[in-house]
Amino acid sequence: MLSVVAVVGMQWKRHDGVRLATVAMDTDHVTSVAECINNCAQRPACDSVNFRSPDKECDLMRHVTSRLTVNSGDLVIDSQSQWWSMSFTVVA
């Protein structure tokens, strides 16, 4: 008998000095970037976050077009921000 096991992992990639400029689903003030990412992970529609370190502002984002691609025009240079994008790894 053959059995297949799938392991799914979520990974976050940090992009320093930029933020996603589409409309945020929600904006919170958090204590850390980890709290910001955790808030996003708990919302099925959220697939990335903008985190601004000086004021601990967290924007919960959803890509307008596709969860896999971002138009370069949607990224804005902001030296005090980090954009964190989510990706999934599946091992079967």
C-alpha cells in the first residue's frame, strides 16, 4: 500500500526599504514585527505585511492581482519600512 504525506511550510521573506503601496486590509500598531506577521497569518485573506519600525505600524495586505506576483509599480521606497511577503513550501 502506498501512502503520500504532504508537509506544508510557510516562509516569510523580508524586503528592506520598501512597502507595498496597495490599500491595506487593516492597519494595527503592534509591539514587534513578529506580532505583525502573526496577525497576518491568522487572517486567510492576508498574504503580506508592511511593517514600519519607528512607529510599529503594521499594514495587513492582500495582493491585488496574484498571491505570487507583485507589480514593481506597487512597491514604494521607504527607508523605514519592511515589506514581508509570504510563500509556501510543499513537500509530498
